[in-house]
Amino acid sequence: LLCLNVLVDLILLGVPVFILHRIGVLPTKLYLSFTTKIINWTTPIVFTMPMILSGTKIYCNDIELLVEAKSKNSLLLANHGST
């Protein structure tokens, strides 16, 4: 169901934006802005609910590093093999 929700969002929001850009009505800067907003809207739908419903626990060894990375919009990679 979550993926269907994303599909509907991409069809209703993404396709019109794409078409408007292709025919030259929507400038590239606005196109990139709109598509980024669409991705930022749909991505949490797919991974947030399964993590919440599964009771996943997230551990962080260095909270200062996490706060600094968040302030810089950085991507943190996890070592999934660690204990």
C-alpha cells in the first residue's frame, strides 16, 4: 500500500511537472525544485512506517557527530555488521 501511495503521488505530481518542463513551460530551476520536493515528500512514506511498525531501534555511538551531520544535511552510513 505504501508503494501504491508513492506511485499515485508521482503520477499526480511528477508527471505534470515533467510534461510542463518538457514542453518548455517550466524552467529547469523550478523543475528541479519541484522534483526535489516530490522526492522529499514520497521517500519518508516508504521507509518510515515499516521502521515504526517493526519496532526498529537505532543506536548512535557519537551524538555530536549525528547533530553536526544533521546541521549540514549530510548522509551517515552505518556499519550493519557492528554489534
